[in-house]
Amino acid sequence: TLLLPALSACYPEAAPLASSLRVLDCFLVRYDATKQASLPTHTDQSLLSFTIALNDPGEYDGGGTWFRGLGRAVDAPAAGHAVLFPGKVEHGGHPITRGVRYIIVLFMGYETNRLSQRPAGYALEAAGDSFPAGSLLKEEL
């Protein structure tokens, strides 16, 4: 009951209808300093994306979500905290150099994409163009 209104408040242009937002995909990511320590810069096919930290930053060095527009990584301050951003903002998994980092990644969008007439699950392409990289990144709610 708190997450969807918070997303809508952070990104009113991208997600004005909080009650219509849906989780389109969700998965667990494990970054390991000795194996997959990072993820290359990319954009998501979601309207809004976020990561939820499952362990505290003291369990690893480095990490966080790196944003090209900010020129730096942003990491959740503790387990259970989230980093929210429009899916079209260029970002990547910043390398960890020690330990293991666990996050849950969620992609949010609308069931029906009326602007593009694409089937459910596709992001609103026009929304991504209206967000300068990093301008709508919310580090705190």
C-alpha cells in the first residue's frame, strides 16, 4: 500500500496512475566479487525499475547501481531499502570487490500501454525520452 503511491509521487510524469502500476517482472540477482561482480551499462524495458537490497553494504565492498548521468553509483543504505529510477535511464551494476551482494530487481509498468498500443508488459517509450539521465533519480522517499 506504500510502494505504488511512492513511485507515483517520485515520478508523476511517468506514473501518474499509481493504482494501475503492476510488477511486470521480478528476479533475484547475486553479485559475487569472485564471479559475476558487475553488470554492464544498459536500459530496461520498464516504465520504472528498482532494486531492493537484501543484505547490508558492510557485507561487500563497491556495488550499487551506477548511473551514467550521475557519473557515480547509488547503493541502498541497508537491507530492505530500495533505489528507484525510470527504466530508460542508463545504469549498470557497479562492480563489487569483496563479498556477495544480493538484490531483488523489479520492473514496473502498466498492464495496458495505451500510448503505444503495444501488448501488456512493454514500457512507454515516450516516457524515457522526457527524463534527463539522473534528473529523476530518488535516493530517499
